[in-house]
Amino acid sequence: MIKRLAAPVVLLLACLLTAPDLVAQYSGGTTTVMVVRHAEKVVSDDSDPPLTELGQERARALIEVAREAGVTAIYSTPYKRTQNTAAPLAEALDIAITTFPVEGSAEQHSTALAQDALEHHAGESVLIVGHSNTVPAIVRALGGSAMESMTESEYDHLLIVIIPEDGRVRTIHARYGPPSGG
């Protein structure tokens, strides 16, 4: 019995130690990272579709959610749907969007993105716009707790990861804009 539990316990401890170790490398006050999935996209054969009208409405709703959060940096992938989700807030706050390339697996991308945000914006408020397959992984890479996965019909999740200097990461799971499926 102990042998069968040993491997999962070691894996769990490794996971628990990895994120705080990553967070501990970057100090400088409390870091707040808001992570959202891109807004509703046009369903088409296009590999880089734009936002629907509802998606544009959701992107504008992000302004009201994040305007008073003191956002100083905005990250997005190079795709239209993430760029267009971040654009209204970036314009409202007069902040350039940091376009972060998608390289490797979703987990590798998410870890690299979290490291970059923490390295360059420790002690600040950051918005990251990702995808259904990266949002939970980004939150976990930041040391937060996230849902296991996100379906293709979920667009309204707002995950806020609060990383104080003491490393006791907290996650707030909220929703914004019009309700979406899921």
C-alpha cells in the first residue's frame, strides 16, 4: 500500500514545490495576475478568426473589470482573438500589448509566459489573455488553483492570482461580461 501511494505523493509534492519556487524567485511586492480566455470568436475554417459581436462586447466589458485594478502590463498571444480581446483595455489604459509567442506544448507555453510576467512585472498588476487550453495551465504555473480544463463554450471566466511576497498564493475565480455556456 505504501509503495502505491509513494509515487502520487512524490508527484504531488513536486507540483506543490515547483510553483512556489517559481514565485519565490520574483519578489517586489504583491503581484496580481488576471487571466482570461479570449472572447467569443467567429466559427470558421480560418485558423485565426476575429471576434464575434458578442466577443467584442466581452472585450469591452474587460475594461470595466480591470480599469481600477492598476494594470501595468497586458500579455496576449499573436492571434486576432486574443489581441482583439486585450485591445480595448490596452487602449483605455494606454498600455502596449506584449505579444507572447506560442511555442511548444500548452504547458510549456504557459510556464514560459508565467515566468516572463513574473520576471518583468513583479509587484505589478498584469492581464494575460490566453486560450481554453492555456488559461488553467497559466494559473497553475503562477502557483494558483484553476479548474482542470475549460470547454470551447466558456468565455466568461476571470481568474485572479494574487502572489504576495510571502509566496502564499491565492486564486479568485470570478466571471465577467455576459454569461457564456459551461
